[in-house]
Amino acid sequence: MPANPIYLDHAATTPLLPEALAAMQDGWQLWANPSSPHAAGRAARAALEGARARLKALLGWQGEVIFTSGASEALALGIVRAKRGQVLVSAVEHDAALRAAGAAQRLEVGPDGLVILNSTKMHLDGTKQPLIVVQQVNSETGVVQNIAAISEVVRAAGGVLLCDAAQAAGKLDIPVEADMVVLSAHKFGGPVGVGALLVRDWALLEPTGGQERGYRGGTESLPLVLGMVAALEAGNAWLKPASALRESLTNQLLENGAEIVAAESPRVPTIAAYRMPGKSSVAQLIRFDGAGIAVSAGSACSSGSLKASHVLTAMGYAHPGEVIRVSIGRETTEAEIARFVAVWKEIRG
């Protein structure tokens, strides 16, 4: 591996924060099962419920919280266990949502990556208690959906809105107007293997028995939950400099022949997709990796397949096979951005 590697794939996962690690270490001391009735179990339960209350306060969430093993499980739980009629998912959802939704109706997006509201209204017309699944921030392009507007359309149709906020939590305010919201700790500096499904009302879901009020089986991982909450409590003051770095990167790449995907759309400050004309995504990834720079060609759950991005395809993008994703984190520096741009120039030739 080249000296001083550069990591620009924070949308896939970002390093564990010291605050999260410290909270997890405290959590390992509370080793008892939170469901046990004895004193040790009650202590663990008190810590778990305290973390749940802190999470709700941090996010401004008035409903319920189900701790899960991550966003994939939360999406599956919310989609499969929802009391609903027809399921509709936006065509640019994460693979985990599309897998859980199966053959569900896809909602069209425009070239800007945004869900087409008029088309969505037509799909919902006459549908009884539909479940609509939409990502708040797209994991490949960084496009931010107008969840408030989508929520109005869903409510008018008597539907339920599930919002995947895995890429938004810890960076943007979560969409409290949604009925269910999905979180993933390792996207904002918490540990891998824990997430949550926020639910406006227990009545939205069919219980399955087991833990988490009977809505999710498996002993809760208290140390991971504590790490997740501590990571959120660390705040996002780093977003302002990250936004400036992304803007600098974009301007420099534009000067060197790049095309920015969904450049005019609202986008999270940490994610951008860039096209290098005439160079395949795979070739770019190999060259960047050889130079010690980690980037990706889409979400981590699908980029290894070498298939064309379903997100870019749904947007009608003409050159999906020439796009890479760059995602910035707390640790990203100006020197790293400068090095990335230098290697970009070398690859472009």
C-alpha cells in the first residue's frame, strides 16, 4: 500500500469516533442481558432506555425507537412488517431497500435525481394505505429529496412514508414528518452493526415477538447502542469545512473536464458523483487505489458487482459507467483533496 493513503469513501463507512469508542468501553462493563429481571439486568436495561431517550432528544423524534443491527435490518423490518397495502419505492433507493421491497412499484425520478411528485400522485391514486419508501440523501449522488413535499403527497393518499436517513443522520436534520425513519450508526462515526428504526406509532407495524417491545428479535447490543448515541452527541461542526472542501474539489475538477452528476440539485455537503469522460469507473478505481486513494463507483453494497448503477440509470444518465463517488469525512484535509485532484489529472491524461 502506498504511504499516507487517502480515504475518500466515508459514505460507505467512516472511522469510529473516540467518543463512541469510550461509550462502548463503558457499555462492555454492563454485560448483563437487558431483558433479565435481576439487578444486573435492570442496570443494563436502565442504560439502554437512557440511550433510547437521548437518541430521541438528539433527533427531535416524538415517536418510538427500535434498535436494530443496522440500516438493512431496519429497512427490512419497516417494509416487510408495516401494516400497509401496496409498496412503492423510489427507483434510486439503496439496494437494501429494493431487496426488501421485492417487485414493488418503482417511483420515477427526474434527471436531477429527485422523485417526480406528479408521477407519484398518479401512482398513489386509488391505492389503499400504500407504503412509500424514499431515501432522504442518495448514497451515490448525495441528492437530498424534498421529504416534506413527498410527505404531503403520501398523507393526502392516506399512506405511510418510510424514509431511509442512513446518509443524512448526523449531518442533516432527520425528516420528522416521515412515519418511519432508518438510521445506520457507522455512517456518522458510530460502530458497525447497529442502527435504528424510528416509528411514529407502534400501530404501524406487526409485532414479531422477542425484544424491543416485541418488534425485533435478538438481545440488544448495549455497547453498540451507547456508541451510536455518543457519535450523534459529538455533533456535526465539521460539516462547514467539509462543505468548503467539496466545493473546492468540484471547482477544480470542473476546470479539468469533469462532469458533476445532479450539480443543480440540493445535495448533502459530503457526497458528490463525478464523471471522467472517456474513462471507465473501474479503470479509475484501479488507478486511484494504486495511488493510495480510496473512492467508489456507488454504494458499497453494490459497487463491487461491476454492474451499471441503477441510480444513474433511473436518472437517465447517459454515461453511468464513467462515474465515481467521492465522499468526505471529518478527517479529510485540503492536502488530501489536492492529491486527489493531481491523480485525477494523471488518469485523465
